[in-house]
Amino acid sequence: MLLFSFSIDGQKKTIEGTVTAFGGIAVEKAEVMIKKSKTSVFTDSKGFFSIEGTGKDKITVLASGFKKKTIKVSDLNSSGEIQLAVAKGEKGVQMAIENGHITQNVSVKAIKFVNTKLPYALGYNNMVQLVKGKFPNLEVTGSEIILRGRNSKTNSGALIILNGASYPWSSISTFNVNDIKDIKLYTGSEASRFGPGSGNGVLEIILISDQE
């Protein structure tokens, strides 16, 4: 369980959580580092870690065979679970075993997980987490999606296109993330093909069809 409370001035507190992969397998000996201070700890046999940080910090997790993951402390969910993605398919699984991050007896489950098509939104609990997680250069502010460095001459956020039609973020924000097939972000000339309102970027969302 994630345990932390932070004051406005960034007072340090204890952050506790777990690092997992392959749908819930604990990742042992993963390095969990506070990005700003460069202090780090390693997860135990259950994937558990405990480290000092603040609500403004970012945590980076490193483990052989997995993609590096960086997440804001403030974006951690209530369970404190950080899920890693394998870097090189079955080769990544083997690297994880060789470096002691997972055990040989879970290799079959790990390989099956790697070779199974996963939901696009795996690891995200809601649309805000999904958008911010997939596109770190986007900000969610009230009723808008804001692309950092947007055109300051206009007051609107990014244009949101859902299955070919324009919708306000307020209509999208409560969607079930498991219904999302894909999200793409367009800027500049790529965004302009969507017409009026595309000057601040376009977030295109595609839902899973009934046949899928």
C-alpha cells in the first residue's frame, strides 16, 4: 500500500509501493530512484520498496529486461503499484531471469503474458492517468487538454476527436479506459488536416468496436 503525505513546501515523507510486471508478478532487485536527489533503493523478493521523497518528486524504476519507467509521485495510484513493461519480448523475460528480477518458475506465465495482446490502457485507472501517462507533454486542466507550448494567441485547448467526431474533454474524461483501442497526438501540419480548432494540437481517440 502506498503511504505518503506531503506538505506544500515539499517536506519529505516515506513512499512505499511495489514494482510488478507481467500482470502482477513481483519484480525483485529493481532499482527505485528519486530522480531529483538520485537516492535509490532496491525492491525485495515481493517487489516492495520504501524510499524518502516529496509529492513533487519523480520516481524512476530500472530493471534489466524491462523498459525504464518514470512516474510522478503524485500520479501513483492508491496501491502504490508500479507496473513495468518488458523491453525485448521473450529475450527480455530471459534477461529478467538472469539478473534475478523474476524467478524461473514464473517464466511460463511471463512468456504467455508477453505473447498475449494486452489492453491499450493497461496500468491506467482513468482517462486522466491514461492521457498524462501516454503523453507527458499534455496537461489536464479543468475542462481542457493543454499541449505545453501551445499557441498563446488562442484560449482553447487541444481538439479532441473521438471516432472521427469532435467532443469536449468533459464528455471524454469519464470514459472506461478499457474501451480505448488507441490514442494519437498530432501537432503542427499533422494536426491541421483536422481543420478549425486544431491549432493547439489534436488528440485522436479510437474506441474498441463491438466486433473486437
